[in-house]
Amino acid sequence: MVERVVATKKAEDLIARLKETYGALLFHQSGGCCDGSSPMCFPEAEFRTGPSDVLLGEIAGCPFYIGAAQFEYWAHTQLIIDVVPGRGGGFSAEAPEGVRFLTRGRVFSEAELASLG
């Protein structure tokens, strides 16, 4: 089964550490002016999704949402969540760690797209 969003081992390890600190987490991939297109990580109770958010799946047991407008651009692509050095969005839970989550992409094959429906 093909997944719309996956995480690297490095991202999964960071998520596990963040869960120890914050508890349940939620990810949101937006296209906003302040955070660019970085995936943002929040304690689950501190972020409310809206009717225009699309649930792509889960990474490391955390729901991963994307804004509907961004989903239109990324619908043909598997999102691969990774971790790189540097500071990302100031509100994202990993910011104090000196690293940031980064979205990489892989275009789905025709067969994969067909299986997604």
C-alpha cells in the first residue's frame, strides 16, 4: 500500500524524542507566508485543524495534515519528512533542538496514483 506521507528514520527518532517532551503531536504542512512550506510540528492539543485541512496519513503515530490548496499542488507526490540542521519555523516543536523538519517529495507512478483513488 502506498502512503501519501512517510518519514525518514532520522525524523522518526526526533519525533520520538519530542513526544517524550510534549506528548501527542500533530503535523501540518502549509503554504503560509510565515512558515513557507515547512512541515510544522505541534503538541496535538495546541493546534486546531479546519475544514480546509486534508489528513494525509500518519508519521511515527502522529497525524499529518496539509492545507487543501497545498494538497492540490502536492497530490501527485509522496511527501517524505526528513530532518536537517538549522532553525525552522519558530512555533514548531523541534525549533529548540537546532534542527528543522523538511519536506522532500517523490512523484507517484501512474499505478501508485491509481491505487490512491
